[in-house]
Amino acid sequence: MAQFTVGGVQFQLTKEDVEKELKSVAPEPIRELYVVVNGVQFPVKQALAESSGLQRGAFTSHDAMRVFRKLNLRMGPDESTIVDKLFTALKSLNEFDKLEVQGIVAGQLNKNDRENCVYGLYLRSKSNVQSILSLRQVSDVQAIIMLARSLFELAVDAKLLDVVQDAVEKYTAFSEVEKLRSAEKIVAFKRRHPQSDVDTTIVAPFIAGNKAAIEKRRDLLWPEAKPTTQNAKRRTIEHWSGLKLWERAHKLGDPFDAIYETKYPQMSWYTHAAGLTGFDLKRESYEKLAGVYFDIAGRCYMVLLNKVIDEFKLATVDDKIKNRMRYARIMAHADTDEEVQHLEWHLLG
């Protein structure tokens, strides 16, 4: 009889136990993964809940797969198994975040400008991850890719804070520069179309009260954008670093340059391009595509979590916090209890 630990609960289970418990149970509709018991396909979570007595909310599909794999029960489909592991890894990182990072960082008062920059990037990344975790249907693949693309750009921004001169001041000022630019466009539109219902009662006072100070700060931080001749136009700064995305990625090196060169064109295509190319795939191709971007999202999420841990010095209080983060992600790829125990020993001691 095999011994298992799932969600902190220890229990014993055999293949015969599973077959006996499910003999008179009707299978629920299969959305993703299934296990074959008595010649019938059951959703993996239904099968484990029915045969072990565990509450479904106490374990993941990957936990169920690990149990049934050890009991030599056939599962499928094979393509979805890998995708499910990648999804579970991202979900596990998010659970680690909730338990180990979120509350501590949110509770720190009087954050300085640099900490506020990192915290803002962290909150946006966290929101994107939670959105991805709500998407598990084949029809969601475009949204999954768009969110992974956003996480990549946020991770790049987080790392750039360490390598761009005056990064924190530029990052902070850029939002004000963009706010002014947007306000001026609204006022200009209203000037050209006075009969339109566009309201400028908020933006016009903002321009009047802040334009001079914002432009002075802008010219100090991005002197390269100033016009070189009297009639030339000032070059628009498209990003606070003053760099295009390919320049940012190559400045940072691995893994950002590799992701940019090999995956970013595809992410941009699914986000912006018109036409049906890339959307006329078989169902299993959509599954694999989603798996690729669950993986990229997880890698970028770890970059951002590492940045938060470093910036807020969480490791000075808990020297194993980064090991627990790595464990949270890698554990989803373990196939047996022995592998999980080895990871625990290696990373957590």
C-alpha cells in the first residue's frame, strides 16, 4: 500500500482502492486531464477526491496525477499533462507570493521612491498572473499570450532599475511626462473640434499648473530628445529608459534577449496582427502554445519576485525564502513523492 502526502494530509491508497471506490461513481465531464479506472475515464480531481476522501480544493490536478502515476493508472492526454504542470508551477508561485511576500511588502510603510517603483511593478505583475490563472480554456490562448507579454515587459523594467542611469527618477518622471502629453492631446482635439462632447475641465488646469515643471524635469532627464535645430520637433520618449525594447532586452542579456528574439515576435503577432494566421490551429496546438506562455509568465514572475525580495531585504529575515520560491515552482514538475522529498531536502533542508 502506497503512502502519500497531499496538501499536508497523509494517507494510504492502492490501485484496488481506487477501482473499488469509483466502481459505482458516474464520471463528471472531462475538461482537461483524466485517469482511466475500470475502463472509464474520470477527471483526475474527481477520481482522487472520491477515492481518498480529500476535499477538491485541498489539492491540484498535478497532485492527483502524481498519486495516480505512482499507482500505475493510465492518464491522458499526454500533451495536456505538460501544460498542466506549467500552469500548476505558475499557480504554486502565486501561492508562495501570497504567503511569503504580499503581506510583508504591503505592510511596509514610508517606502522610498525606489521601493515604490519596485512595488508598483510587483502589483502590476501580480495582477497579470492572477488574470492568467483564471484562463484555462483553449479559447483563452490569445489573452494568455497578451498577459505573458506584459509580464515580460514588466520583468525587463524591474531589471533595468539596476542598470539605467537615474533610473528611479526617470521611471517616476515618465508617468508625469506621459500624463502631460495625453492631457495636451485632449485639449488640442477639443480646440479642433469645439462642438465635441470632450470634457477638458480636469486636464486644462493640470496643464496650466504643471506643464513648466514637468517639461523642465523632462529636459534634464532626457536631454537627447531635445530638438537639435530651431525648427525641429522634440523627439518623443517612448519609454522611461530612452531605449527601444530590443535595446533593453539586449542590454540585460540572458534570458531577456533570448525571449525577445525567439518569442516576443510571436507574442506581438497574437496581440496586434490582423488576419487568421496562427488562429487556425488544432486544439492540441493551442494547448501547447498556452503551455509555452505559462512557462514564460512563470519565469518573468520569478524575476519580479526576486526583485521584490532583494529590494525589501526579505532574505535578511528569512534566509531560505528564495529557496522556497524555487521549490514552489519546481515542485510542480515532480512526478513522485520521492522527487518532492528530494527537492524539500535539497532546497529547504
